[in-house]
Amino acid sequence: VPEGDSIFRAARTLNQALAGKKVVRFESVLPALTRIDDDHPLRGRTVEHVGSVGKHLLIQFSGELVLRTHMRMNGSWHIYRPGERWRRPRRDMRVVIATDDFEAVGFRIPVAEFLRSESFDFGRTQVGHALGPDLLDPGFDAPEARRRLRARPAAQIAEALLDQRVMAGIGNVYKSETLFLTAVNPFVVVESLNESQIDRIVDTARDLLQRDVTAGVVPMTTYGGLRRTTARDNPAQRLWVYGRARQPCRRCGAPIRARKQGPYARLTYWCPTCQPS
Ligand SMILES: [Zn+2]
């Protein structure tokens, strides 16, 4: 199931590719969408913004039209260059939004509908309002992120990093990678960290996310795309601890550990030597 943070990431990626661009082609196999497209064509409209509210992905077009999609279990959005071969079969296609530069393809999306924009108030919905500073925002408010982190003194740091109300954008991969790079044990509570540790955690998370985005690999597959934190070219060596249970730590050789953590039992990876409790 795509989680809130991966919907958030998908929205960021789609926004980066599509926002401000004119739709040159719209295609769908869903009658609820094609009916609206017949009466109020999408072609020629501008994609104004792609965002997420909870697990809903919202694509806002000029002319007060919003496409709401929900991925459920199997849905996904991919981004391709025009003419590039899709990585899923055509029969799984539900929606295509093409601009001159990119083609966004929604595969096996079970829930999709057009809404008038007034039914959604971007950024001012309850969910939008509760989100913490956005790590990918050029104007990222680091002091506010640190304040929100310290406002959860009893939370384990790995859990606090996944909380999108603290900072928006960190998923399970970057949670473990950030804590390895800052030598912080994932199970310690926020109040046991000093100011410089909090600073480094926020700065490192931001660096990792920005590097991932600016790597700009095309196609920008919004799910399952390669994420890289070690700056090594070999994909097998691209992460420090995530997904590496029982393999030797790249710094000290100790076996990496993995354990389920938090109410959603998300796997956390860490090096017991480099990140002592
Ligand atoms: Zn180590």
C-alpha cells in the first residue's frame, strides 16, 4: 500500500515535471474521466499544481478543474519522456497526462474523478495545514522543523522523522539513512538529543532528499525509483543501511540490524556500533 509519504513524494515528482506546463494530450480508459474530457477538454489547459492531501493525489488544472486519484493497493504514477517505453503494460494504463516534455501515466488507479477546484483548498485543508516544513521547498524553514521535532520529546527519533507534521517528505528509506549518517540510534527519544544532533539530523535529511530529486534520473519513476545516499555508482552500494540486514556495515563491518518500530511496524535499519544507544 503506498503510504502517505510516498503519495507525497509522487505528488512532488509529478509537480516538478508537470506544473506550469500545457496539456498536449489527455487519455483515459475511465468513463467518468473521458465524459468530463469530452465536455471540458483537458488538452490546452495548464497543470497548475500537483499535491497530496493524505493519501489522495490532486492534480489541479487551469479552469478550476481538479483530478483526484487514490492509489489503493496497486495504483501508481510514472513519469516518462515522450515516446519512451513504459515499464508497465498498456492494459494497466488508466490515465495519461502529456505535456511537451513529459508523459505522466497512471497505472491501475482504482479511484479517479474530476472535481471543481472550490471543493479543494490547496494548502489550507486540515491535512495540508498540519504538514511540517517541506524538505524539498527552496524556502525550507529549518528552525520550524527543529521546533516541531523538539515538541515531541517522548517520541523515538525514527518515529518522529516519519511524522509528516514534523517535516514533510521523509519516508522509511531516508529515516534509516539519515540516522546512520548522523550516528544517532533510531530508538532514542527526541529529548535525549542535543541541539547539534537535532541540527545535523534536519540538515542531513534535507541534503539526502534534495540530492535524490536533483539526481533527476529520467524516467522519474515515482515508485521504486533508485534512491542513492552513498554517492557510489554501483546500485547495490547505493544505501548505507536500508535493506541491508545482517550485511556488514560499510563503515565498521558490524552486521546491520533491522527491527520493526512504531505503531505501523515500519522496519528500521541501523548499525549497532556506529549508532550506539
Ligand atoms: Zn557501523
